[in-house]
Amino acid sequence: MAIFLTSDSKLIVQGMTGSEGMKHTTRMLASGTSVVGGVNPRKAGTSVDFAGPDGASVTVPVFGSVAEAMQQTGADVSVVFVPPPFAKAAVVEAIDAGMSLVVVITEGIPVKDTAEFFTYAQDKGTTRILGPNCPGIITPGQANAGIIPANIAGPGRIGLVSKSGTLTYQMMYELRDLGFSSAVGIGGDPVIGTTHIDCLEAFQNDPDTDAIVMIGEIGGDAEERAAAYIKEHVTKPVVGYVAGFTAPEGKTMGHAGAIVSGSSGTAAGKKEALEAAGVRVGKTPSETAALMREIMERSPA
């Protein structure tokens, strides 16, 4: 079991023939992910050769549309590397084709565009959006959709959901000996598709996830809402970390969503809300990893 992405997932890459698409398709294939096609209307009917997991060449066809790619390959996941001005059209195309999961890696997409394609996906009711401006999702040993390095942690029984790409990688590396069921980078933009709560619900329902790490950031109230959800619905142990304890008020820090206004959205406020819900919150990523290690080592095998 895993959440959202399994060994049965078949991926296409929108923007596969661009430099980022080529680089990360190579990495996804090398980690054993089933990448069955790319989409580029200008290069439809061509194919690209990549190195597969055993070094053998893998030929990936390029299709003119998402609908054609799905019809020909049975793909159920799309990873989007399309540049910001064209990303909304690419995501809408995938939604119209009925794609189950669309992982939007692209950063710098206008918030208005994201709000419109996310609302469109909700109205259609068939497509889960992950991102934008996110590292994607990995189910170690099964599949990798995005840019998370596949070699930093193996399979295990910890679920990870994070706003920060870099902290996703650090947490996976620090707990690499214990391993992960799935790790999800949801992105830090003001408007995103899949949320902390969506992932918490999925991990709670996943029989192969024993405990959950949740990484948040300053700005907004997503972590406070996640804390309320945990208190009501999550029985598995959760540890947390909130990036931005030293951020000055009123200054945008890194991600577009990480802005603090007065007392709203501070790291201290988020930490307090999470601890009130029974979540143990680390002061640093390493301390958070140590808290999870303590939980996992206490659990019966």
C-alpha cells in the first residue's frame, strides 16, 4: 500500500522534451518508475531514448495530447514540467482528459492561474492536483513522480507530508534507515491542490503507514487547520516541524505563501496549535527526525 502513487501507476510527462523534463524523466525511469509517454504537440509521433533502471535503453513515445497518451498507454498520472505561462493550459488539458493525478512541478505559476485550474479540477471531480511548485511524490521502491531523489531513503512505514522540498529531502535522509511508505511534497504557494489534511487522511487510512511526519512553514493557517483535523480524526502518532521561527513579521520568506501578518501565521502559533492536538513538534528538522525515531523504535515490529 501507499498513498496516491504505487508500482501500478503509469506516468506521462507533460514537457518531457524540455531540459527539466528530460533530466527528471531520466531520474524517474532510473528509479524504476513506469514512465509510458511524454506530451508535446510539436513533437507528436517521435520518441526519446532514456537509460532505464538496469542501464538498458528505454524508448518513450511522445504524444500530441494528454488524451491520446492516456488512450494509447493507460496512463493515470501526469507530471507537469511545462513553463509557467503555459502551465495552466497543460493542467486543464490533463483534467479534461480525466487524468487521476496531476503533479505540477513548475514554479512561478501565477496564483490566479493555479486558483482557476484547481477550481476547475474540483468542479470536474476526477483529478487530484499536487502542487504547484512542489517536488512531487515518491513511494520508495515503487514509483517516483517528480524531482525527489529516489536514492535518499527506501521503503518503510513512515508517511511524510511537507510544504518544503528541501526539508522533504532532509527528513527522508535523516530517517533513511527506517524508510517511508510515501513522501509527499505539497508545495508552498498560497494556492495548492492537495493539502496537509488530504495527506493526513490518506496516511491515517493506509495500513502500511504507522506514523506521520508533517512539515509546515510560516504564513497562512494550513497548519492550524491540519492540527484541528489531527485532533478529530488522526489516531496514528504525528510529529511536526514548522519552518520559519526566526522570520521577521511582514516579510515574505522564500515561498510565495510564507508571509506573516501580525500574530497570524507565525511558527510559534502553528507549533502551539499542533502541540494542543497532541503532535510533538521539533525545534529543528533533526530534532523532529529524532522524535519520529523514538516513536518508531518504541513501536512493536
